[in-house]
Amino acid sequence: YPLAMISALFLISQKGEVVLNRFYRDDVSRRAADNFRLQVIAAKETGTLPPVKVIDGCSFLYTRHENLYLVAVSRANINAALVFQFLYQLNIIFKEYFGKKYNEDTIRDNFTLVYELLDETMDHGYPQNCSSDVLKLFINLGSSLATPENPGGAPPSQLTSQITGAIDWRREGIRYKRNEVYLDVFESVNLLMSSTGTVLRNEVAGQVVMKTLLTGMPECKLGLNDKLTMQKGDAPASKVAGQKRGSREVEIDDCTFHRCVRLGKFDADRTITFIPPDGEFELMKYRVTENINLPFKIIPAYQEQGTTRLSVTLKLASLFSPRLFATNVVIKIPCPPNTARAKINVPIGRAKHEPENHAIVWRIRKFQGKLERMLDAEVEMMKGTKEKLWARPPLQIEFQVPMFTSSGLHVRFLKVFEKSSYPTTKWVRYVTRAGQYQLRI
């Protein structure tokens, strides 16, 4: 079976009740839901069970949303990756239709709509149309599939053109009084540094998220300061706050795009050209591993004073522009498990010993760039009957720095073209966050 062939779909509550089911083949009985309830939901180790369970020759592949299990069942040797991709996409479709009200009660109250969605997204056990933009053209809350008796649905010609056409992610006839584009560049910095200061792992995982409120069928062009683009001689047209105009080009290791991007155009001149979906979507993901600007430098020092005392100092230095501020900075400084109390002095923010985390946690609401601050702590430990060697887990830091990118990536230009040439308001924002930002001690 080269494709994912699903015999049945179940929506099961956390109590094991079948909220809704749909059978696509006759090789699975209704008792399958009972088997899933007894061996998965009722199992004490539910949180550690794998997402695939084989019971009596049936493969159960499932995912969970709040109090609902979404379960696919098959007797075939199916492609698990394709099935999970379908289940995750089905969850996304339900979230887009029901929003925050997507739960067991909503499914029960709108079972007719849910059955319509299941019938459109799967045919005889094979995933079909899983595009929520296309589904919304002819299935919406309170209406069924478009028919001559249902004028609220989409005309068959429009439906056919959207499903078979090249731009099924955007419907025609969209209109806004004010045309706006919001573009966010989010970056997560991952760092693992040894106790001697050697960088063991360092990378930036980034994503470009857009929200478009545009009339008609506009074409957008986005230019970044990636290395290949800059080598073509294009001058930068914008900059990130705190980073110099004309700054270095960024070498992107790999990237993936939303399907609306014209890849041929990108290969030719490195401009990201696309007709955007309406609303919010992820335009691209990327990864950078070279020439990363770390936002913080942390120097911890531990000094043992006998067997029951420990002196801890930590220097925190911000390396970004003094015009910028990091927010929600949280530093977790490991302490031995037998720590009784800690006397802590900090010049900014608040710090306290949290026994449940076996750490001193230093919280700073706002931290300016090009600033150094010091933490001093005297730790008292209980003397146990059996002393165990302290494993010394890594120090961790969380933060968020608006208008700063660790990779140095910035938007050179963002243009919108539409036949009516309407004015467009554009907003660009940059945010760098901590991913796994750790230092061994």
C-alpha cells in the first residue's frame, strides 16, 4: 500500500466515548473504538505511550486536542507519516472553523458540518482536499455543500476553478477598505556552550510570518539581505534597529517556503515573489549557523566553601544596541538538590531560590543593550547522610529582544503590485527569542 489507506476515523472523548466516527472500508468493526479506549485511554501510562498502537492487527494512529482524541484506524501497512500529516491538517481545519471553541461539545453540536468536512477531506480512505481555504468556499458554519437550492454556497464554476486552478490558497473578490501588510521576522537562538567558554552548538531558526489584508489578487515581492542576493549588487533599502545600514549579507543554510512562492523566480533573482493567502500565514522558514550575533554573554562562577556552602556569581552582559531592550529575561542558575537556603543580591530585577527547579531564578522585566549586571549568591546546603555527586545541569536563559535579529537578516524591500494600484500600508517587525540557550557549568 504505497499511500495512506485509512479504514476508519474516530473522534473519541477522554472518557472513551465515541463522539463521532466515519467508516471508509469494511475491514474494521465498531469494536475498534472499545479496544482503543481500553488499551490507550484507560492505560495508566497514557502520557508515555507512542502515537501508534497496534491492537488485534489494527494500527491506531492518534493525536490529541484538549479533551478529544482524533484516531485513524487501518489494517493495511500504511505510511504513518502521511496519516499523521492528515490528522494534523484535519486538526488545523477544525481550529480554523471553530476557533477557541473547538472541543467535544462543539463537535457534537456541529456534527453535520464535521461530517461534511470529513467527506471532503477523505475519499474511500485516501486523503483528498485538505486546504481550508478551498473548503471554506463551499462549506461554512450553518451551510452545506453548494447546491442550486443553497444560494449561500459557492457557484460550481468558482468551486472548480479554485480546486483545479493554480491559486487555490486565495479566493477571488476579496475587498478591504484599508490595505495593509504585516511582516514579522521571528528568530530563535540556540546555543550550547561548554564550561570553558567553547561554543559547542550555535544556530538560529527563523521564520517569516505575514498577515495580508489586501484587495483583489495582488502580487508581492520581498527582498532580503541573504548572501546570494547581495552578491548580485543590490543595495539594502531597509535595516534592523541597532544594526548598521549596509551591514553584512547573511548566509542562509537552508530555507523552505509557503507553496504560494514562485520558486523559479527565487532561483533566478533571489526575490521572493508570491500571491499571498488572505490573512495570516507562514511565508518561509530558514536556518543560519554562521556569524551569529549572540544577544547575551553570561559568565557564571561557582566556588565551593567546604561541604555545606557554595558561592555563586554571575555576570550578565547584553551585546545588542543600547537603543534596544530585552524583555522577560529569565536566568535559571542551577543549585545542588540539597540546597537549604540562598542569600541573593541583584542590582536589577528579582531573584530567588526555587527548590522545585533546583535553581536560583533571576527575573528581569526589561534589560537595556550594552549593559552589564552582576548576581551574587551565598548558598547553604544541608549535609545529608549519603552525599551524591552533583550532576551540574546547564544554566539556562530565556529572553525576547524586539527589533533585533541574531542572524543579521533584514528586509531590503517589500512591494505590492495590483492592477488598481491602491496604496498599501506596510509594517515590519523583528523579534529574537531564546531557543535552547544553555551554558554548562
